[in-house]
Amino acid sequence: MEKRELTCIGCPMGCLLTVEKDEIGVQSITGYTCKRGRIYGEKEVTNPTRIVTTTVRVQGGVHPVVPVKTSSDIPKAAVYACMEAIRTICPKAPVDAGEILAKNIAGTGANLIATASCKALETCRNNPN
């Protein structure tokens, strides 16, 4: 039986979890103080996922980059491919918060979404307000 010790990231408590797993699946989880801890522990040892947050370059924007994130968590094994795909994205300003910059990024089923806005440089030069 495999035994893994994890620090839960499901809530601010940061509980120390112990997850025991065999070839059938998770047999026990201890150390959690809320339901999210149990869910996190099981998911982390059977199918770990992550939400990717980073920035992408913007063409002609008042800022050189805009923050982005995946619309949902993706398999941890796909994070590198997702980052490689993100590296190639460079939208033209303006970019609006909530705008989808890439659909189904790296075949993960998640969209890449801008989490802030970036005005076009020309718009700002013509209207300083």
C-alpha cells in the first residue's frame, strides 16, 4: 500500500493529510478537517489537476502583458503543454477582462481567459482620460 503525506490547499487551514492508496484505489484519508480536504486528498493521488495562471504578451497595449488563467483545472500532466501553447498567444489590444483568448487550450477542454483588461495604446494617446 502506498502512503502519501500532503498539505491540503482546499482551504486556508492547510491540513496535513495522509492518504493511503493501493491498486484498487484510495483506502483511507486522515488529517482533514473539512470536506474539501478529503476531496483534495483523493483527487491529488488519483488524478491531480491545476488551474494555470500566468501572463501573455499584448500587441499595441498600454501594458506589455495581460494576466490570464484557465477556465477550469486541467490535468497536472498537461500543464507543460498548456504553457507551451500560451507562449504562442499574443492578442492585439484592446483585451477585455473575461475575454477568451484561446479555446480548448492544448486540448485540455479549458479555455484561456484574460483576468484583466488592457487598453490599446493608440486609444490612450487620442483620449488621455
